[in-house]
Amino acid sequence: MLFYKQEGLCAYCRKFIRLSYWPPDRTRHDAATIEHLRRRADGGKDTFDNTCLVCRQCNVGRGVVDWLTYCSWIRKEF
């Protein structure tokens, strides 16, 4: 459902993401991963409105930065 809602694009960098169940595809930089907008470490919940699909590269790259700051930074909006 998230994949179609986001039109197959990463919520952060807006590049196409690969949705696949084949194990080797899960390690690709463009593999779809589920991301919590508000990190669970910061009290975020496992709810639909707190999750989105992002590419593996963005998921790993975000670290502890809040989602809005990271999104603006990755899109070069600063």
C-alpha cells in the first residue's frame, strides 16, 4: 500500500525504489525499506501514519537526524 501511495518513489530522495522479495535485491542501494518518520528510539510508534518507504541508502544515511531535516538535506533544499 505504501509503495502505491508513494508512486514507487523513496519518501526522502524521490528516486524509484525496488520492491522485491528476492534476497539479493534487499542489499541494493535502491531496495525498499520501511522507515519510521519519528524514530522508535524517540518514542515513535509502529503505526501506518508513522511509516513510509525509503531506499536503503536513505534509510542507512539518515542516522539520528529527524526526518524533515534529512529530507530537506537529501533534496538539496538548504
